[in-house]
Amino acid sequence: MPAIAVVDNRVATERAHRAGQDAWWAYLDEILGQLRLPYAVVAPDDIPDDVSVLVVAAPGPTDGIEDWVAAGGALIVVGDPGSLSTLAGVSAYAAVPDGQVTRVDESVWSYGPPRGLHAIGGRLMVADAEVIARWQDDTAAVTLRRVGAGVVLTYGVDLWQTIVRIRQGYAVTADGAPAADGTAPIDDGILKCEDGMALSFEHDRAMPPGEPELVERFVHTYPPPSAVPMFDQPQADWWCALFAQSLWWSASQTGAAVPWLWYWPSGVDAVAHMSHDSDGNVEEEGQAALDAFAEADVKVTWCHLFPGGYSPDLHVEITAAGHENALHYNAMGDADLAVWGWPQLRAQYAWAQAVTGTERIVSNKNHYTRWEGWTDFYPWCERLGIQIDESRGPSKQGDVGFTFGTAHLTFPMAPVADGNRLYDVLNLPLHTQDLAWAGHVAVRDVILDGAQAVHGVAHFLFHGPHLRWRPPTRRACVELAAEARRRGMPWWTAGQLNTWERSRRGVVLSLEPHPDGYTVRAQAAEPVPAAAVLLAVPEAGRDPIVKEGEGSARTVERFGQAFVELTADIVAGDNRWVITP
């Protein structure tokens, strides 16, 4: 039995779905699934003895939990604590549809964002407990209370709704409201991803470091006459990181050990991704892009736009250079099939297969980040075999950066009508495009810094016309490639990202005590080379040793705390190691 368990929430989910409401807590499967952190699902009145940390993610029965906590268990409650209020030492009252939360204590979190985070949904709380985060009105948002030999950590923030909404926004049915300072005129008559974004132009942006604040209303022109505020923090990822730290901290309070799987190959802190859109399909512009990427020494995901296409020879060159052929779905109404709809996407997919000579296209980005509805696009991708989509990002100078609060590869959640399931399509966020033309060069390092801070992927898009006709943009492309490499961030195509993430998602970890330390097991559906299994163990030392199995071990710091890192080539099937911490 894993040390971490989640209270069975099926009854709460069924109740919510019958009422036509989203069961936001269903997204906990994705949060824990990305970490590959093993956990069990238990009834509150039947908690196994070897469970040390219990998460109550949804409202429901809580019989038996109080005695379990008093005996030394660590409890994490998310949302309205309900019948657990007395145990948690809080009283929840008014709902918070939308707000800002700031950490005020470091006892649980060893690593966090430089300022407050946006929260969507939750409760204000009166606390007879330690307050470790507050809403903007100074009311308790997260609390910590010791009960007997155990602890209770209570999030008044609706973590699940917050993370999903920031990453996925709201249904796009009309133009979004533009930024009041003129930096992001998203009310352009084109339905696109950022029209439904949940983050705030007023509260969630900042100027790039060292750039002067705007003093007059900005005129949105190309290239930008100055830097403008940007979404500088991957807020949803920060919420995930804070929750993960809650799990590790809670386990440490009970003396339990917990394994999880690092996001990237061992030694890789974060990854960079570059994409190219073939807008216009002009031969000379495609060649200019090919030359620029050769100079930058980057293999890109080349998104091909219907209609037209380059010459057969240029398509052969693109493939021969090692670039990934992808679709750039066009729903801008400028051609017979260029409208929003499943038949049109299917037809353009077949067109891309034909012009590129690529039978299996797994990646897509929507032209002009077009979007309609909330998640309508993902089932179309599932039907076609598109496994990773990189449409969700900005189109205006004032909404570049972490527009959807993330730098991570995640599976999006469906609405209640589709059972709040996870779609089998990875979301690869887009952060900016055409540096020195559509985005000020000052945003580059902010995006790289933000992706590294949460150990994700930084995505930069370029277009052939700007690489051909605008020397500053071509220079920015080459300099960006060098800067990411200098930071140790390898450049991966969307196809590579998709293969890696899906392979690591097929790993199931377990950890058991052993006379020499711990037995680590990994059951894998596919090989995962140079994987890094991280162990949160109470007695982590400086020189851990792999006693049995092929691999090496060391102590590393991640998210501000020490982990024992096992580096090994995970093979398909059963893997076993014995480690002395």
C-alpha cells in the first residue's frame, strides 16, 4: 500500500454529475499522474495502517478520520472542510469566486512563486490554526493545525478548479475583454484561445525586469515600441508545485518515504521547444526559415498551413533536416475548407499528410490560435490521432508569457457532459512568437526563467516571413537557441515531447522498506532511458548507494528540498533496485 491515499470520491462525483456540475476534484488524477506519485483510494472509515498521508479532495463522509489523525496521520483537506472543520480548526463561510492568495509562512513550502497567485473558487476561513496563506483581504486561505500526533493542512482554495481554469480557461463564444492599457487588443473579431483565458490583465502580469513601466496608453504596433506587461508566472504550475510540496512535507511529518518520477531525463532541469508556422507557404520564406533553424541548430515542429504548400523539393528538405512535420489547422475562413469544424480538420489533416509525405502526424497548432467552445477540439484530435496540441497561447503583445499559467505537458479535463474525463491529447502551451516583432525581446528570459522555475518546457514560435525579412527576429531566433543551450535546456520537437511524456506516464512506482534501505520498483509499459526516480525519504544522506540493480544514486535538491535521485534506464516490464539512502 502506498504511503499516500485519497479518499474515494466516486459518490461525490456522481452527485455532482447528476446535478450537471463539474467534479473539479477529478483533475487530481492528472496532478498525481504527472508526478507518477503512487497513491491508493480508500474509504475514510477504513484507512490501512500503512497510509501516512490522506487527501480529502471532495465533499463526502469523513467518519474515522479524526482518530486516524490523532494517532499520527497527516491529513490534507481541499475546499470547504465541511464536517472536518472542527478537526482542521477552521470555520469556512463566504465563497470566493475569484481572488489572490499569498503565502505567509514557509513551514510547509520550501519553494514558491515570487508573489501571490490567482485562485478561482474556494472559501474564506476563520482559523483557530496557523495561517500559512491568506486571501487578498487578509482572511485565511490555507491553514495548518497539529492534532495529537498528527497534522491537518487545509486549503480553502479550490485547488482543482483553480488549476483547470487557469490552464484551460473558459468556453470561447465571443471576443474577450482587451487590456485597459491597450497592450492586448484581443477584441479583434477572431475567436481564439486567449478570449477565454482566466488570468487577469490587471492582477497577473508584470513588466519584464529592468524595463520601464508604461506611462501612457500603449499603441499596439509591430514591432513593439517598448516592452509591455506580460504573464510572467506559470501560476497553475506553481499551484501544482505547492500541492506536491504539501504531500512531501506531510509524509516527512509521519516519517514516510515517497517516490515520484522526475519530469525529464536525469540531469535535465527544463526543456525548450521551437515551432514554425508556414503561413503563406512562400517558397523563399520557407527556405529562409530552414536556413535560420540550421544556423540556430534547432530541430523544430514545422506546422503546415492549408491551402497550398511549398514545392515538393522544399518539403523533402524540411524532412531531411530533421524537422517534425505537423498540422497548422486553419479556421480563418480564407479558403474553402478553412473553417471551424471536424470535417474541415479531418480534410486538412489528409492534405498535410499528402504534401509532407508523412503518414503519422501527431502534432498540431491552430492558425492564429483559433478556438471555439471549451474543449470541443480535443475529441477531434483523438479521432485523428493528433496526440499533442500546441495551440493554447497568445496572439497579442500584452498577453505573451504564461497566458494559461503553465509550462508543463498535461492532459486536459473534459466538461461534465463528457464525464470530466481526461482527453488523450497532451497540451503543449505556447508562450510567445517572433521575438523582436510580435513579442519584445525582453520577454525571452522571463519565459526561460519561468519554465526553469517549475521545470517545464518553454515554447517559442517563429514565422518564415519574419525570419526572412526582419533581421532582428532572425538574430533573436539564433540567440534564443544559444541561450537555452547555455542554460542546459535541450531543444525538443513536439513529437519528442509527446513520446517522452507518454512513456514516463506508463511508469508505476512503488517503494518498500528493505534491510539495506529501500526497495524501489518500477513497472513500465515502455522503456524510459535515463529516468530519474526521486525519493522523498526522511534520512536522505550525501552519498546514497544503489545496492542492487543497474543505476546510480545521488542527493539532489528539487523544489527547495533534498531528494535521493536514482538514475537508471527503465526497461519495459519490471524494474527493481535496492537503495541505501
